[in-house]
Amino acid sequence: MSQYPSWHWLRCVALSAASLAYASAWAADVTLNVAGMRRVATIDPRFQSYNIEMVEVTGGRFWRPYAAADAPGEKPDLFANRAPIDLADTRLRKLASALAPAYLRVSGTWANSTFFADTDQPPTSQPQGFKGILTRRQWRGVIAFSRAVDAPIVTSFAISTGTRNKNGHWAPGQAQRLLAFTRSIGGRIAAAEFMNEPDLPAIGGAPDGYDAAAYARDFTTFRAFMEQEAPEVTILGPGTSGTGGDAAALFAATAHDVDAISYHHYGALSARCGGDRTAETALSDEWLARTDASFAFTHALRDRLAPGEPIWLTETAEAACGGNRWAANFVDSFRYLDQLGRLAKAGVKIVMHNTLAASDYGLLDENTHLPRPNYWAALLWRRLMGNIVLDAGVSPQAGLHVYAHCARSRRGGVALLAINNDRHASRELTLPHPAMRYTLSAGDLLAAAVQLNGKALQLDAADGLPQLAGDPISAGTTTLAPATITFLIMADAANPNCR
């Protein structure tokens, strides 16, 4: 993850007082024709995926989680030293397995300058031109985790000054050693980006003056190398974080040589990096819609330069630099699920959340690996929302967002995701069939606890997941309480697209 994403994301558009008043008062009934919903997209079976940053694998300085002692208005310390993540941890593996199938992306800003030692123990001194060391033992752990949780690896390679030849050009020696070791132990890399966020080269460890021309030159070498050494690996790119001229130039330089388009999106900077966004805006329609701008930028470039190529969002979360303190709370689940719904409907194939278990934006707590609200949201999406995306037929409404998919494992069934992001007013939906209802709510939006149909979600004493049971409801009008997220499964919808 980049330390400082494009300043583009600092732009914040406030809703007018009149719009807020309208949104609070509006509670019109929406009638749904689930049998007639047309098919608009198909997502990858591994659509909902996640990142474990390279610096988590190696250990090092990563975004320091907010401490209870931090004053809400105080800018906290940016980084804290952390030991390597224990990828053999039973709870971590059990909870990651429940999200399968997925992709596991091991990359991030620190990966750009991480040296692969090709030994089980690290060298006594750090090689010149690198800032971190990855050992065979650590990478073997990544491969074992990937297998155990059904999450093939997506990665990127070191591009820092230590990888350069005498002319300053990228040389594939480090990448070749990592690929060779991966093959030697039966591992698999499913997809790879050349580097992380080439539009932020100085932050990402690239040589001084690194620009689009240098990137294009190095990418040509990278592509030729991969075609020879690992032709089965899907090549992603450019993996940029912004929507400015630099990102467009990088896109243009390599679009013809990728198998899928990749990009990153963060709607804002966290407080660690000077962001000033408050939790009061976390449910606003403007905030939820921010993901549209970066997608529109990427989509337009894709259509012009690489028509037909799939689009992957390989890094996203509540805010860059580890997330704000409420990224760990229920209030961010509105952003998380709304983003999945929007991007699935728009045709994005893969969305990778940053991170699985690090800093405040992790799906799991980094110390205990206990689930946070976004984990429960992810689990419900995985179990209920199928891969065929439908048009719900609901026009954009202030405070109400409705997405439709074929229901997972229910022939002809339709799954709805209905988000009432209005903090004060209820919404109503009229359903033509009986349904099973799954409503996420919290007495305090800024709490780490979340309820499903009024019952607290938590692991049992043996780390077993609770039964995620829905409540049966009759056909007709159903009410969505303020600030709630509801999945509705209509097994009898008989939608012909879902057979």
C-alpha cells in the first residue's frame, strides 16, 4: 500500500443541508420485480479477496494501530515495528478459509524494495539497495497458507536500486529466484504486477527520477521475462493509485502488455497521514460514491487502450495509511459492502481488501485475529451473493442502495443487498416472494460489535463460526431500519438468469 496516495482523494464534497433534510424525510416504498431482473455482469468466483502486505510476512515497520490513549483529534505515530505474521495460526487459517475461494495478494509499497534471500535464514547484513529481507522460510509459509485457505497468490517484485544493472535498468535476477523457489516447492503464483503503485515511485523505492518512460522500458523486460519463465501467470498492471496524468501515462505505456487491468482506490488519507475526514461522513452518499471516480478513470482508459480486458481492484480500504480508527467498527461496513455491490455491477472482476489482519483496516484484529464487523460483512457476502450480477431496477436514491445477484447455490433464486445508510429514516421494500432476511446492525455505529438479526456475532469457545441463520419473512412490505445493512434471499424468484 502506498504511504501517501494521490492528493486527488483529499477532495471532499459536503452534502447540502437541504439534501440531508430530504434524505432523512424520504421513505418511499420500492417495489422489486425479482423475476425480471436482467443480467448485467459476471464476477470472478474469487471476486472478494484480500491482501497480506509483504512487510507483514517479513516483519518491519507498518501502520501503527490507533491506541486507546490516542486523543481523537491527535495525529498518531505513523509506524510501529511488528513481528512477522504467524500464517500457521489456527484461528487465522480457519477464518480465512471461510472466505474461500479468494486471492491472496502479497505486495504493497514495501515489496518494491524487499530482497529475496533464497535461504532459510536472513543474511547478517541487509543487501545494498533494499530495505527488507524475505527468507525462504517466510515465503514457504505464504505458500502453505495459500494452499490451506484456497487463496492463490498474487504478488509483485522488487524494483529498487538493488535490482538494477550498471545502466540503471531493471534486471530480473531477484524475480527469477523467487519464481524458481516457488516452483521447487510446488507453489503457485496466479497473477503478478511488475511493481506496486508506479505512480508513486519515490515513496515506493524506485530510483530517483523514475518516470513513465523508465517504467515502460522495465515493464517490457518484465513481460518478456515472465513469458519465458512463468507464462501461466496472469500479468496485471499498472496498479496505480491515482487518477492524474502520471497514472494515465503509466497506463498508456503498458496497457497492450497486460492480461488484466489493475488499479488501487482509497477515498481519503487516514489521520496518520494528515487526513481530516470524520466518522460523521462515513454513511454519506457522497462518501460511498467515491469509488466510482477511480473506477470511471480506469474504465475509460481500459476502453480506449485495452478494450475488453478485465479490471481488477487490487488494493482498497476505508482510508490509506492503515485506515481511520473507525475502519475497525461497524460504521465502515456500509462502505465495504456498498463498494462490492457497486463494482460488481460495474463489471469489476476482483476486489482485494487491504488487509486481512493488519492495522485498523484489517478484517481481523492483528493481535487476536478475532473478527471485526467487516469480516462478518465479508462472510455474509461470500455465503449469499452469487457470481451472476443482476440489475435491481432501483434508481439511485438518497440513503438507499440496492444491489442484486443470483443467490449462491439456489437455482433460480435472487439475493438482494439493501443498504439503508440514512441514520434517521426507515426505508421500505415490497417483495413479491417470501424471503430469508439477514440484517446487520449495531447499537453504536462506532462499536466493534455487530449483530445479525438482533444477535451478537462472535466465535464460540473453540473458534467456531456462529450459524448465520436468516429470519423468514412473508412477501409484501419489509422495513429497513435506519443505519442497517440487509441481505434478502428469495429462493422462489424464478429468475431465468439464475438457472
